[in-house]
Amino acid sequence: MNRLAKYIIVITTVSAAVMELVDTSIVNVAITDMAGSLGVSIEDISWVITSYAIANVIIIPLTSFLAEYFGRKNYYLASMIIFTLASYMCGQSTGLVEIIIWRFIQGVGGGALLSTSQAILFDAFSEKDRPIASGLFGMGMVLGPTFGPTIGGLIINHFSWPLIFMINVPIGIVATLLAYTFVEKKPKEGEHKKGMYIDYTGILFLAAGIGCLQYVLERGQTEDWFSSNTIRICSAIALAGIASFIIRELNIKKPAVNLRVMGNRNLVFTTIFTFVVGFGLYTSVFVYPVLAQRVMGFTAYETGLSLLAPSLISVILMPVIGKVMSKGVSSIPFVVTGFILFALFTFLASRMSPDAGSWDFFLPFIIRSAGLSMVMLPLINQAVAGLQPKDYAAGIALNNMIRQLGGAFGIAIANNYIAHHYLIHRMNLVSNLSQGSPALTQRLSSISQGLTSRAGIDSATAAHSALAIVNMQVDRQAYYLSYLDTFRLISLFFILIIPFVTFLRAKKKTFGGGDSAVMEAH
């Protein structure tokens, strides 16, 4: 493969992965506008987010089988076309059910882009240079979820919500044409389709188990968890479906998802670390925007910009780290440093003042980007380290699914944690506002006088409004404290995972005259 073709494959695969990851978060800042435009409630329109996530998490582990069945290039092109067409139809939708269906179809196409893009990119590089490929792909993994709120906020501020879907169309068309022209077919790719065994039962168990699990994680807080019959039923289906899926896939000759690759202990430990990275990556992107907008008064666009600028450091760091690793430097110091830096980021974020401006978050988010760059790249590379080339796709798909589930678990835990700690902090704050308290009386009097003099309202109305304002301030402070608690919780996860590095060791292998650090389990 010539150098130009390799560069084009890098641009195509990374762009496709970023496009898919952007769509996991771009809708979050637009749901209010979408609800108003379609005439539905916020709870109803949130299905646009849930349906995409469910489709994503079901299709990701199946990408290895589907790529083998249809041929990897054919499957990749078909997925791009499905994603692009569904994006267009989402932008053209005029009803709730219509957009939910197209959003699910978009998730089916998008789920394939992540793992298949990574596999194609890895094949474009020699094994010695694979850490460089990991670095390039890792940029997309970090920047994708970060770009979402920024692009979404910009579009909502200046245009209308359909553009958050329509923006995918020209990118998808160009990426499809480039992939068709430059992505090479593997030898005998897709030729074994005739007579190939399809594990329909395993696919059904996977769809039921993982789909219901994702539903529970996405909708649990909204439906008050196990007080809801739907959540209880979906939890039971998830448990039974996943257990049945694992048992079946380990006991048939041609499974839909090759779980036997998890017999590689290196991949097992990699997925543990990847789960925690997904937890931190997606939860921090979820918690910070609501803190910034609900407590600090940032607009969606301001919030996105404050996330975007420091995250661009990954564009510099990822290729550099990949180049260093390709020279044989051990991955372990990068992993340890990355987790320490991310824990430091959450610690700094947990100490922010409610009056902080966007620039106050610049240094913490620089540290976050540096930490993710150092931890993400080795884990992407280690997802295939020690596997046979024929098992790369299965290892990559499982690793990507675990990252997505880590994010889903993280957001679900954060939602529940925030709600619980909000009530605790509110009760504590209210307990200090006893009737007749001099501080409370003085505060209410000051607000009432200000309303009377500036707004010209009568004293009784001013007194009632003053109570409402104090109540809002208590709410704001309670939410603020609960968000800081959540950052501390994320920090705890990253600190606790560090000792598990002792189960890993660096082993150098030589690939055609160069060294590459490969992390393997004892």
C-alpha cells in the first residue's frame, strides 16, 4: 500500500469513527428544541438518545461476524450508507416515532463504523507501527464525545436541530467514496458466505440481553429504577439473555461473537481498564455540561467550547505517544500516568467554585486530555496484542462494547448518585434555614426590598418571590455539591484501578527489525 493510500485510509477511518462518536452526544444539547418542535415531552424525546445507544451496543459485538459474513469492505460500505441515509431521514423527521426508528437504524450503521474502522486502520499499518495507528484512532475516541456538545451547541445557537443530523450527510458521502476507492479487500473476503452457519439463537440472546441492559442503564433513573415494572422486567431479561448468550457462545463451534478470545488474559485485563476509561470519559462529559449550564449559567455553546479547546491537546499527544511506543517503550508507565492524571483532573474539578468561569476549567481539562491520551492509546493497542490476526476483529469489537457499557454504567451511576446526594445536600442546607434565623431574615428582607424598589411590586408579592428565589438558590447549591461529589466518585474509580497494573508486564517483541512494547498478563 502506498503512502498516499495509507493517509487517506487514516483520514477516512478516523473521520467515520469520530462521526459515530459525535452522534452519541450531539443530541444531548438539542433535546429541548427537538421536544418543542415535535410537540412532545422531554421524557419522550429522550428516546432519541436511548434508541441510538441500544442499537450501538447490540451491533458492536456482532461486527466481527457480520464483516466475515458479508466481507469487511462490503459491510463497512453498507454501514456508512445506512448511517448516512438514516442521518438524512432523522433530519427530515416530523414525528416522534419516525425519528426514534431512524435514530435506531442510524445506531445500527454507526455501531459498525467504530470497530470496523479500527480493524481497517490496523491492517493498513505493520505490526511494528501499530501503536501509531492506535494513536491516530485514539484521537477520535477522545475527541468524538467532546465534539458532540460543541457542535450541537453551535448548531442550536445559530441554526435548527435537523442540522445536527444533516451535517453527517456530506461527510458520510465523502467517506463512503474514499472507502470504496482506497480500502482494499482482504484475500477471499466474503467468499465463505454461502453455506456459512448463522447463530440466530446467539444473536437473539445478545440483542435481548445487551439491549435490555442498555435500556435499564439509560432509563433507570427516569423510571425510578426497580419501582418500575418495565425496569424489573428488562433487568430480568438482561440477566437471562446475557447468561444464555455467554453459555451458548462458549459451547458452539461457530458463535456469532467469539467470546473465546477472552481466554487471552491480556485482553481480559485490557477490558477491565477499558471499562473504567469508558466510565470516566463519558461520565465526565455528562456531568460537566450539566454543572456548567445548571449551576454556572454557561450556554450550551460556551460549555462545548470550554470542553473542546483543551481536548485538542490529544491531537498532539496521541501520535507522539504512538511513535514512542512503536520504538519499544513500555506501555505500563503510560497507563499508570494516564490514570493518575485523570484522577487529578476529577480532584481539581471537585474543588471548583460555583462562580468559576470557563477558563478556570482549562487546566483541569488539559490534564484530562493528557490522561486520556496516555491511557487510551495503550489500551487500543493492547486489545489485539497477543491475539491471532483472525481474532483481531473479535477482540476490537468486544473492547469497544465494554467501553460503551462502561460509559452507560457511568452515566447511570452518576444520575443516581447526583439525585441521591442532591436530596442529602438540600436537607442539610434547609436545616440551616430555620424560621426566624437572623441570616435568613436578613437575606429575605434584602431580596424583597430589591424587588420592591426595582420592579415596583407590592411588599406581599415581593416577600413571596424572595422565598422562591432563596429556594432556587438552595436548589442550585445542592446540585452544585452533588456534582462535585460525583467528580470525587469518578476519581475513586481511577485510583482503585491503578494497583491492577501489577497484573501486567511489559514484554518486548521484535517485528521486522523494530521493537514494540506489548503488555501481557502474568
